[in-house]
Amino acid sequence: MSASLRKRLRPTNLLALLCLPALGIAVAPWLAPLHWLFDLLACFAAQALCCLLPAAAVLGACRRLRLAAVFGTGALSAAAACLLAAADGADAEPQPNPEGVALRVFGANLLFGNEANAGALLAAVRSRNPDVLFLSEVTPAWLAAIDARCATTRSGACAPRRARSGWRCCRGCR
């Protein structure tokens, strides 16, 4: 193996290459208003921080100071996004709309093939008494169990398709 190839395959270069996607995620919260894809990536700022901070420390300890500075800046960006998100949602109590009607929504992933737990799901639905019930991974067996106990007023995707998703608007599940 040539010296040039050995230099390129240094462990610090591999570490930087593995952590490179986290840099994009670290700046995504600041770009979120521009496009929905940035908004999606902005959800992972904490994970980017957990990747970038140790990478910056290791690169700094290995005297790869430029790379350490880049990854450290990314870690600071991710940390600031996490702190701002935590502070923004700290006092976010839902406020009733005086002009509208309150709507209770309940969503659950039914976990395809897990029809034995229909009773537990229906107990949770009964305790919350939602106006809208959204279920993903709906199978015909789940649909039958839900329809047997809920007085369905309106529904969409009555027959589950390959995507195994659908929604139900229920009133008074028993």
C-alpha cells in the first residue's frame, strides 16, 4: 500500500467521513423554513450533536484542528437548535380556540400481525374518547375488532390496502 493511500485511509479521515452527514443535520434547523426536507432533518439535531461532539473531541486530540473546528462548529449549531427547541416548547400549553370546537385525536401504530392486543388498544381509545382515530398498519382483523366496538360515524380507507394505513372517525367506543 502506498504512503498516499495510507494517509487517505487514516482513522481520523474515516471518522470525519462517517460524521459528515451529521453536519448537514446540524444546520438543518436553521434552514427548516425553506423546505420541508430541512424541517424533517431538523428533528434529528440532538442525534447530530451526539455524533459531532465526540468526533470534534477525537479529531482535536489527534491534532486535526481544522476538522475539529468544523465538527465543533456543527456541534454548537446542533446544541443551539436543541436548546432553542426545548425553550420554545417549554410553555406550550394548548390553548382552546374560543371560536372553534375542541377536537381530540388519537393515533396508534398497530404493528402488523399484532391483532392479539386489540383489547388494550380499544381500552386506550375508550379512556381518551377521541373524535378522530388514526391507525397505521391496519389489517382486516384489526378493522373488524375496531368496527365491532366503535360506532363509526365517518371513515376513510375502509378496506386496508397494501400500505396498511387508514383512519376512522369514531364517536363513543364501548
